[in-house]
Amino acid sequence: MNRKNRGPCIVFPMGMEAYPFLRRVEVTHRSRMGKAIYREAFFEGHTLSIVRSGIGPDKAAAAVRNLHVRPSAIICAGTAGGLVPDLRFGHVIISAETVSADLPGNPVAWSGPLTAAAEKACGKEGIPFKTARLATVRKPVFRREDRENLHKSTGALAVDMESHAVGLEALRLGIPFVSLRVISDDVESPPLDDRRGFARIWRKPSDAPERFRAGIRWWKFIRKFKQSVDMLHPLLVRLLREENGLACFLNGPDRADECSVTRPEHGIRETT
């Protein structure tokens, strides 16, 4: 990696999560390495990197390790699943801490101007948010029982598949990090069939009613997922434009020490 400092890097696991934001920037260069796609872009006269890492902690970590330049900060942006009843669809979780479900006793705490700026951006957009622990898993967690067990074992309020891995890479680089996730499915969402479950249903002609019900469940999930993604890019734009928010990092880390953000009065900050 080139040690020269550049603007911030926004890491999206999926192209669906990145595309609405990509419409707001001018992409100047695109490249691929492994499973990841890298874009250099201009936003209102400033340079930033946008990475589509692929789903899962290993792909996300590899995507950050393969960056050509050292960013001034990393934002892991996307969607997440809620693990507690009061974190509902459309709410935002900001990482006070991240933890791997494989090592629940080793959380990493995140704080500083970037976290405060994310809280301020949510406040200005009028989006309900919590700043709390976020768990990272290797496989999707859909069943309510599994979500409740994950909450008990990790103390996390939401779950994704990348944030902790990306955060560890930011820690290794010695740069600020925050994960910003919109809740696309909560504990009240109906459980979804995994690939094996779908294969079982489609092998049996007599399971046509169940196929229909499974298809409806996935259709509802995808519709909510898209709505969550549509909420994400205005929030990122707000974060980029904040004078004492991510804007502090748009010209590299030189201004980072100048950042000082007063947290909004509404919103809930929790740590475990």
C-alpha cells in the first residue's frame, strides 16, 4: 500500500448498497482486485475512494488490505439486521463498538469526531439512530431465536457480516473508523429460507404453496432492503458535507485534529 494519505474510503459490501451513492459522485477511475471493485471519485471537489468489497468478513478485510493508498478514514456503510425489539426497520446503528461473533469477549471500541459526526448527520436527517455495539458474523442470521442468542452472547444490538473485519484493518492502519448501517430487517421480520432450504422446497412439486410463501417472504425482504439502501446515500452525503464531520478527512488527515463535533441531543448512545 502506498503510505501517502488520501481522502476517506467508503466500503460497501454489495453493489446494490453502493449504486445510489455512486450517482452522487464523479467516478474518475475503476479497477478490480480479487472480488473487490475499487473506484476513485470526486465529491464536490474532493477525492475519496469507494470500495465494493463483497459479502463477508474475509472479503471485506481483503478489500481494505488491497487498497493502493492509505485513506484518511474508513466508513463501512450498508445494511444490518436488528437483534433487539426497539431497533426497528429504518433505524440506523452507528458503531460504538464492533465485535466478532466468533470472539465475543474481544470487542473493539470506536469513538472520536467521525462517530460524533455520524450521529450529527443522523440528527440533521431526522433518522432514529443508536450508537452501540455491532456484531459481525460469517453467515446470515434470520431466525428470531438465533438473533436473540447472538444478542445474549455478544451484547450487540445489530448484526452484519463486515464491520468488525473492516474496523480491524482500520485499526491496523491507525486511521479513524465508523460503521454506519441502516436496519433492513428486525427481530419481527419473518425468517428467510437459506439456499439449502430453497433447494429442498423446489425439489418437491407438492411444496408449491410453500414455494409461494417463501417467495413472498423474500420479495418483502428485498423491498425493505431497497428502502433501507435508499435511506443510506443521503446520510452519507450529509456526513461528507458536515464542516466538522467527514469533511475534516476529505483532504487527508491534516485537518483531523481540528475536528470537534457536538453530539445531537436526540438519539441514544449505548455501550455494553
